[in-house]
Amino acid sequence: MPGNVDLLLTAGNVITAGGFKKEAARGEAMRKLEIIEDGAVAVRGEKIIEVGPREKVLEKIAKETAHTFIHAPGMTLTPGFVDPHTHSVFGGFREDEFALRISGIPYMEILKEGGGILETVRATRKTSKDELLEKSRKVLDRILLNGTTTVEIKSGYGLDLENEVKMLEVIDQLQKEHPVDIIPTFLGAHALPEEYAGRSDDFIDYMKDEVLPYVAERKLARFCDVFCEEGVFSVEQSRRLLRKAKELGLEIRFHADEMVSLGGAELAAELGAASADHLLEISLAGMEKMATADVTATLLPATPFTLMKDKYAPAREMIDRHVPLALASDFNPGSCPTHSIPLIMTLACLKMKMTPEEAFIAVTINAAHSLGLGEDVGSIEPGKQADLVLFDVPNHRFIPYYYGINLVDTVVKKGKIIVEKGCFKEG
């Protein structure tokens, strides 16, 4: 193994999430979390070159010099988290809506009255590109400090050509300048804008025939999304838009069966979507079709928690039926103002009865596969990108158990130490 080791890390536990490089873990395999006690990881450049028990790794690199050495015998080293569903670029916030929901006004009623997503649309349209960039940089900094190293970001608060492109161009600029890897998604059909009130078919045609081709031609997004929900966009409207996206070369993932069992999961299977998200009201037929079609179910437990719902997505049934399952934050200014993946893991365990091991797989390798990145990130294996997080905890179960506190000590992104002792590394 010629050449020096740029970075060597040793830890009391190394959680590799390995063994699923080609496809997501399913069923009982989601509980088979590979853990190496007294483990080590060696990095050269941006890649992991060795991982295993500390003594074996040290033997393999015995003749090499490690430029940087981190020894953390009481800590736990994990892959960087992958968050495959966020709305991290937006104007304004919606703290007033928080108070409205507490008073008993439902989320969909707030939306019907011109609030919710539409309030953020108005704020985003008024916000300049430079202002969005500045705000979004701060959001990504906080995301990275919490251990997330890869994140999907959707547009969807513009709802017209000018402002959807503005958002996607901000996302593109963030990709170029921020350490976090970003996957852009076009969500032009996130809600019906006020200027199209009562004309949802016309709006879908506008998105399909004018905005989507512009986005695809300029390669501003990898995925296309739509809010397929009763009172928003129907299954047929969603099908028309998503088929067009596939024709134009975009992959698809979309909001499905969140409030009503509308058939979104079945549509995801029909179209070969990468992911169907939310799924609180998924049918058994939808689960079976998603499992057969290899469509990932991306579950967002912090959203029903924020909306004070009693019902959560049926994660246990999906796992038992071998649906590939990922978790995500759904970070947005209204229905889910958090980007803490450890908190998402806590809610997945407490509210959806997932085991800590299943939750860990769901925010690492399975989340990576839902974005088409499973061969590059999401686990600690030789040849993969060196995205690593060192937690100041003795084992992986502490991460969802000891909640509400940021337990991240160190973040390594593409082989470089970005966060050290819980703060951004100077220089």
C-alpha cells in the first residue's frame, strides 16, 4: 500500500454500516449493524483505505506515516449521516404557525387559508438570491455540526419559473462552496400558488411544459418531486408531471400518502421512483408494490411529531414486508423546523418502534441508496468517500437514547477534518 496515510482514527466502537454497497438493507438485515470494537479507519486523500480492528489496521499501515492521528478510545465513530429529504432553502420562518397549531388549527386548514407553504412562497419570492445564500449557508453549517455530511435539498417555495430557478441556482452555488454534499431536487408542484387558485390542471401543465424543461435542460436538478396529496395534487396530475420528468432525464421521488391513502405508493412503484416519502397512510398493497419495485420508503417522523399527530408511518410493517426504508429530517420552516438526524433517530425508535440498529441503517447506507449514492457514501468501507463522524458516546445506542443534545465531537468530510471538539476547525 504505497504512500502515506493522511488520517488515522481509532475509536472504542466503529459503526461501519457496511455490507450493503450494492443495494439497501431490507427486513432483518436492517438489524445487522456491523460494529468493530476497538476499531480503526485509515484515510488517504478523500477515500477510506482501511477499516477494521485497531491492531490489524495498524499492522497493515505499519510502514506508513499518518499525517493526522485521532485516538478516541471512549468514543463511537460512524459514517456521516445522509439526509435524503429537506427543504433547506427558503425565505422567512413560520413561528406564528407553530402557535396556531397549538391552538388547534390543523396544518391543511392553515394551507387552505393561504398560510403554511404559501406563506413561505411569498417570503421566498421577496428574498434575493444573495439573501437566500447567506441564510442557507448558516443552515448547512448547523446541519454539518450535527453530523450530516450529505443532504438532499428541494426547491418548491417559488412555484413559478423565476423563483424556482432562483432557488435551484442558490442550491447549485451552495454545492460549489459548502463542504456538505448536496443533491438538488425540483419541487415546482409543492402547492397551488394563489395566482392559479382553482386551476390546478393549468398549473401542472405550466410546470410540465415550461418550468420543468427549463430546469432539465440546464441540469439544475437530479430529481423531480411533487406533493401528491388530497387537496394539493392528484395521483393523475402527479403522474403527468413525473412522467414528463423521466422523459427529460430526471429521476423521481415524491411526497406520497401523508394525509390520505391516495395511491401515492402505488404510483411510485408504477413509475419506478427512487423514493416515496412520508407514507403515514400507505396501504398494504402500496407496501407490497414498493417492495417489489425496489422503491425506498423515506419516513419523516419529526413531521407528525411537529404537527402533533397521533399516527406515524408504519415502519415495522414496511420492514417486515421488505420495503427498503430510509429516514430523513424533512427540515422546513413550517411542519418540521429541525435538521437533527439524531433526533430523527430518537423519534423513529420511540414513535415507530424501530430498533436503534434499524434507525442507524436508515440514516446512513439506506438513505444513501435512496439518493443513488450507495456506492460512494453511507458506510465506512475501503474505497468509499471518507465522510466520518466521531460521537462522544460509548456506543451507537447512546445517539438516539441521549436526545436533545448535540453529541458530535468531530466531523470528517472527504478526508478533511471540518469539525473538531464540536466546533468548526479553525483555518
